[in-house]
Amino acid sequence: MALNGQSVTILGAGVAGLAAARALALRGAKVTVLEQADAIREVGAGLQISPNGAVVLKALGLEEALEAASTRAEAVELRDGRDGAVVTRLDVARLRPGQGYHFLHRADLIQLLLDGARAAGGELRLLQKVERVDLSGPRPKLVMSTGAEVETGLLIGADGLHSPTRTALNGMVAPFFTHQVAWRTLIPCEPGAGNVAEVHMGPGRHLVSYPLRGGTLRNIVAVEERRRWAEEGWSMRDDPIELRLAFERFGPRVRGWLEQVEDVWLWGLFRHPVAKSWFRVLPEGGVAILGDAAHPTLPFLAQGACMGLEDAWVLADALARHDTLAAALRVYQSGRGPRAMRIVEAANSNAKAYHLSGAMRSLAHTGLRLMGKVAPGAALSRFDWLYGHDVTKGG
């Protein structure tokens, strides 16, 4: 379909929504992004952009902005949580020198995408809370919190975990609690820290940490298996003592980091199914979803942002390449659905590998140490299907 001059409304100014805004605006669409917040604030913490996400940012013309805002990762170290000893090290900079693995603050990624969307001609409107998406008429209709009703031609729902657009397409599907919770926090980074993501593994829990913003901050995400329910979302503060107690049997490196924690947020990890329907074509318009609205994923592969970037590129490319909206959206879902499902399932299983105990834990650590010595690239090669994927080349 011809995108030049086509009006597109995007719900949500997160990673997926802003990437889609730039991708579509660069192709000539008239893009408006509706965001319910009153400002784009510095919220969130660190995230990782692996090569499959970096290639999208490069194709969007944002490679220089990414390099300026991020830190290039040197390696990933899997460590024994009890004493901090390295179990194995994946030297991503050495083993994959042509690929980019990046650490950056979520706020910095949002800002570079927002700047990119605006530079391409996209418009951002704040304080636009959508209560409900109505697909019963010829065009998508947004029912706003103010009571106003707004019709649009092409609607893209990048409206996150609790997406009204996903609900309009698929109905309400209740997620289930995984009996895991995650804490998120930032502390000052120690001088001279390497650009390494450390994964400290222990029975029923693990902690991931890496430097941000030129080594001035250290990002920490800690996960514990437990029966007690916690709210889904990063808005709930917790007592730092709770975090310290959960990891009190970990080594001095981790305990030293956690002693510095002043503010921490708690997130209950819920599993959502990948949406069955990612789009609908109406008589005078249509709707599609992407990012967490289409495929919420647990954080154990650090792929949430990258999946949103991939979605944005594939959706914009399909809309530009195909003559009809129906054909474009069918290609979009058929191209993205199986990969999203594979990533979600891989993330689900990764948590189990981090949380082993007893004989299984000892056996797994021995195997990782041996593999690291005999075939140091083998562990990384297991994920070539993920990190080596390039949607900008039609993949």
C-alpha cells in the first residue's frame, strides 16, 4: 500500500512504538504517536541491545546515536553465585567482532528513538490515555479517558503488557504468575569496571549486572523464585532489605553491590501467551499490534526491546511493499509470529538453567567450564538463530 501521506496512529511511546513511528515516517507516512504519560521521563533502568536489534537501529539511520548513548559489551560471564567464581565467559567482542552488543539506559534508547521519529516528521501527543479500542465499525475507534471518541484509519497498538488494542483483537486472556519476582535497581559503578554482563547463578535465584553510561552506573536485575504474589509492572517500590535478604548467601561481590542499593522496584513475573491475532482489516482501515502488546516475554534472554525493534521494521516494510493492507498485515504476522514464539519459549526455559540446585547444578557448571575451555564459541553459537537474525535483509 502507498504509505506516502497515509495517516497512522500509534498507541504508546515505548521502544516498539517510537521505532515504528520512525520506520513509517521515513517511508512517507503521516505518523501520530499517542502517549498516556504527561512527559517522556527518565524511567526504567538498563537494557541490552544485541546484534539483531542493533541492525534495525542501523537501518533506521540511528547507528551513530546508538553508539553515543550506549556501551559496547565485551563479554558475558556466568558466575557461581555463592563465591562469584567465573563458570564460563562468552567473549562476544572477540568471538563476534562484526556484531554489536550494547548496554544502555532505557531512557537513552527512548530519547534517541523519539528524536529520530520527530526528525522523520512524526508527532508525539502526551496525556492521551485510551480506555478502550472499538473495532465494531468501519474504522478503528479510540475511546479516550476523557470520554472523547477518536476514529483513525490505520491503528498500531504498541501499548504494552495491558494493551487495549490486544484486548480488542483477542479478548481478555488472564496471565499466570510464574512464582518468580524480579527487582530492578541502579547503583554507582565502581571505577575500572569492565564492560561485562555478569550473571550470578544460585539455587532458585540469579542476578544480572552490567555498567551503563560510560561506567558511571551499574544496572542490577535480580530474580527469585517464590510463592508470594507480586504486582506485574515496574511501579511498585520495595524495601532494599528484602533484596539483600534474598541474596544473603551470594558472594561478597554481589552483597557489596546490594549494600549500596537505596531505591529498588519489584516486579511480579507473569507469563502471557503470544497473541493469536496480531491484526484486523476493517472496511475503511485496520489495526495491528507489536512489541509487548503482541508477545510479552520474560526477561531471561534480554530480548524485549530487540523484539519490538524487529517488529517495527517488519511491519513498516510489509506495509510499504504490499499493495493491500490485508496482504501486508498477513505477511507481518506470518513473518513475526513463529520467531516471537520461539524467543518467548527460549526465555521461559532460560530461567530454569540459571536456578539449578544440587547435583544438577554441579553437573551443569562442570559442563560449562569444560565447554569454555575446549570450544569457547560453542555456547554463543547456540544463539546464532537469535543474535544473527537480520530482519532488514528480509529475514
